[in-house]
Amino acid sequence: MIKTRFTEMFGIKHPIVQGGMQWVGRAELTSAVANAGALGFLTGLTQPTPDDLRKEIKRCREMTDQPFGVNLTILPTLVPRPYGEYIDAIIDSGIKIVETAGNNPKPFLPKMKEAGIKVIHKCTSVRHGVTAEKVGVDAISMDGFECAGHPGEDDVPNLVLLPAAANVIKIPMIASGGFADARGLVAALALGCEGINMGTRFMATKEAPIHQKVKEQIVASDERSTALILRTMRNTSRVYGNSVAKKAIEMEGEGKTIQEIGPIVAGAKGRVVYETGDMEHGIWSAGTCMGLINDIPTCKELVERIVAEAEQMIRGKLAKAIAA
Ligand code: NAD
């Protein structure tokens, strides 16, 4: 067992988190992660309304008695979302762990704190982590340039970002972006973190509620298979480098606006990819760690393998590297 301040704070067995993923963070995956002793997150905005989120939380509770949380990503959306009402749904469902991302969570913190919720804020730069710590979040999920989804605009990979953040952030921090195996977990611990967050790796598991073809494409792809879209709008998103992503980048090059590109990059289209396995139907998020993913295990097999191999590495290879 690897015990850290993060596992203690959130009452979980293993220092592994399944981060919020649009269309993927549903009860099937989150409960499987929780049952494996790691920390799973339902993705708030995957549910079309706050009431649907209430139902999804209830459904997840029927599938696990272990702790799990809800992710709320606060970024521009094509159709405005009532974030405050999603927070209300989270609070009155009795959820005690929330992952915020995308923007400063300060406006929502007093309400969540009053409800006894612990907040993990996911951010992509040292300065945003420092601000989140100052405004009172409980933990930071520091997301490097390797990640799927929104890596921010600074393009700093985790080998530098994590220790730079650990130099100044005092609350527990987990490492996000590029993590998929035991080597990543050991590296994250060495870089000053107390756990890892994985998204793409959890997509390629038996329980992930997405089409088998998506899982197989993740396994078949490598670290060069992603593309960065929406750079011109300072809302960069790392997605699978399919024909739709290439078209979006081409349109950005022509100076097109979000209104013109929106129909191509819409999450609603990406959802169809996950449901039907039509890999060119829309945009779907994926990280560079595809280069490290070679199988489709259960969540339990994955989590236990990562922890067992990490322990073995720390006790064996690393300990033995110290000269007598
Ligand atoms: P959506 O269909 O509303 O928008 C599609 C994409 O366009 C998203 O990346 C969105 O941020 C971007 N976008 C929308 N309006 C914009 C604007 N005015 N200016 C610049 N960019 C704009 O989004 P969705 O796919 O339904 O996802 C819902 C939310 O979840 C979005 O905020 C999205 O960014 C977020 N998300 C986050 C991650 C992650 O890495 N945490 C992954 C996938 C989606």
C-alpha cells in the first residue's frame, strides 16, 4: 500500500484518481474505480441538467459504497450551463468531494465548504495552483502539457511543472497529464506529488462506458496521435488527431471564429464517437499517454497493477541504486 496525505485526506486506499472526462465519467466507470480503492469522479456536465446529475449520483451510489466525487469544469461552452445549479445538485445529493477545473473556483467555494465538501482544483500552471491554495481549496491536481483536454496556454510539461509547483504549494498535490503506469506514479511521488490523476488510461478499461472501438484505437495509437485545437482562441484542447481535429485546425488557420468552428468541435458530436465507435464523427479527448497504453484491463486490475509495480520499483530497483 502506498499511503500519502492525499489518500488520508480523501479516505481512499490507493493514490490514484480518475479525473473528470466529458461523456466518459459516468456511474459505470466511477463506481468501478471507487470499488478498486481509487477515487473516481462523475463528470457534472456530462449530465444535461442538474436533475440528471442528481439521478446519476444516486445510480453511482447503488453501484458502490466507497467515496467518489463530482467534477465541475468551468470553461466556455457553446450552450451556457447553469454552474450554480449543478453545485446545488452536488450539495443536496450529499457529495463530499468535488474536482473543479477550468476557472478559479472561488465564487463556489463558500457554499461547498459550508456543506463540508473537500475541493480538489485542477489547474495547469503554478500561479493558478498558488491562487487556488490561497482561496481555500483542499488539494491541487496539477495538469501538465501532456494531458488530454485543456492543457492551458503555457505548454509546460510535468517534469518541470510538478516540482516547480511543489516548491511553493503546501497542500496535497496530485499529478495529472501523461500518467498511465507504475513508472508514472513513482515519478509523481519523486516530483513532489502525493498521487496521480489518470483520464485516457481509464478510458481503455473494461468498465469505461464507451464503444470498444475507442478503447482499441487508444491501444493502437501512440504518443504522437493527438492534436491541439482551439489554440487561436486561447482555449487549447488536446484531442485525438482525427480528420475532424485537422479540419478544425485548418479553419482556425483561416481565421474562423468559434461560431463557425463550433459545429465541428461540439461535444455533442464527440459523444456520438463514444456511443457508436464512428471515430471520425467528431472531436474526442485523448492524451499523449496513449503511447503507454497497451491493454484494456478492468479498473481493479489496472489500479492494483500500478500500485504493486510501483511498490516493487521503490523497494527493488530504486533502493538498490543507492551505492553501499
Ligand atoms: P461544447 O460542445 O460546449 O464546446 C466544444 C469545445 O469548444 C469545448 O472545448 C469548449 O471549451 C469550446 N468552446 C465553446 N465555446 C467557446 C468559446 N466561446 N470560446 C472558446 N472556446 C469555446 O463543450 P462540451 O464538449 O460539451 O464540454 C463541456 C465542457 O467540458 C466544456 O467546458 C469543455 O471544455 C469541458 N471539457 C473539459 C475537458 C477537460 O480536459 N477537463 C475535456 C472535455 C471537455
